[in-house]
Amino acid sequence: FICCLAVSDMLVSISNLAEMLFMLLLEHGVLVMRPSIVRHMDSVIDMLICSSVVSSLSFLGVIAIDRYITIFYALRYHSIMTLQRAVVTMASVWLASTISSTILITYFRSNTILLCLIGFFLFMLVLMLVLYIHMFALARHHLHSISSQQKPPTAHRGGSLKGAVTLTILLGVFFICWGPFFFHLILIVTCPTNPFCTCFFSYFNLFLILIICNSVI
């Protein structure tokens, strides 16, 4: 799952780089193509970017679920997460990402499609939030139990603090890097002509950079 996440994040960066180089070559006259071919190439690159972004989000959720099973069902982990199920999960994520990105690029002007994408992000955010907080609560409980059994009891604040910092980094980076982009989509649906929204739209390239930063992190 981590390897798949790495591949997704690499694709996010590579596809954005490919789009930038493609546009620069066209702008400076190095590449000369008919407008129809340019539009087709642009759609293909956009689909690759969208597919890699969706798969990256999906694998973050899958890794959270896998960690949850590891902690709460440790003895049954290998019977729950078999190699076959892992392969099916990975193949399903890649397939679903490709199909959904094709639909998204084809009907990107539809508010329904944008709402589906926003719903997907919120679902992933809530899923990760619930799973990681539950895991953190269990870790704190274990630390408390261990310290209470020791004589004299030892403080467990350091371990809890480390867990809290790790949790904050995981969810904080996710929200900071992805939040502005999806807030942009929400504004497109709710107030496309409002002056504040129009001003916010002008920072779209910055939101894309933040997504690439998430991949780097």
C-alpha cells in the first residue's frame, strides 16, 4: 500500500511537470500542433493528474484502515488482510481512480461531479480522523496501563505527547495541503460569481502546488 502511495505521489509530480513542459514547448513554438490535438493531449494529461490525485487520497485512506486492523485485530491480521485481498484492493483503487478521473475530466463543468469529488475528500478526511484518533486513544490507554503497573508509577506524558504530535502532523499536513483545493471546488458550486470567491479562484495554481507539496511530504 505504501509503495502504491509512493507511485501515486510520483505520478502527481511527474504529470504536473509533463503538463508544464508541454505548455512551455507550445508557447515557445518548439512544438507545433493542431488545436484539436493540443486539447486531446491536455485532456490526457489532466486525466493522469486527476487519477494520480484520487489514487493518492485513496491509498492514504487504505493505509489508515490497514494500520487500524494491525492494531485492533493484531492476531487476526494475516487472515483478514491476505495477499489476495491486498492485490484486489490495490487493483480496485487504481481502476476506480482511472474511471472516476475520466468522468471528472469529461464532465468537469457539472456541479454534481464536483459535489461527488468534495464528498470523497470529506469522507477520506473523516475516515482518517476517526481511525487515527481511535488508535491514538488506544495507545494512550496502553501507556497508562503500563505506567500504573510499574512501581513506582512512571509518567507517560512523553509518549502521549509523541503520539499527539504524530497525529497532528498526519492530519494537519493532509488538511492544509488538500483543504484549499477542495474549498475552491465548494466555492465554484456555491458562489461562482461572488467577488470574494472570484478573488479566491485566482490562487488556484497555489492550491495545486500545495497538493504537490503533500506528495513530497
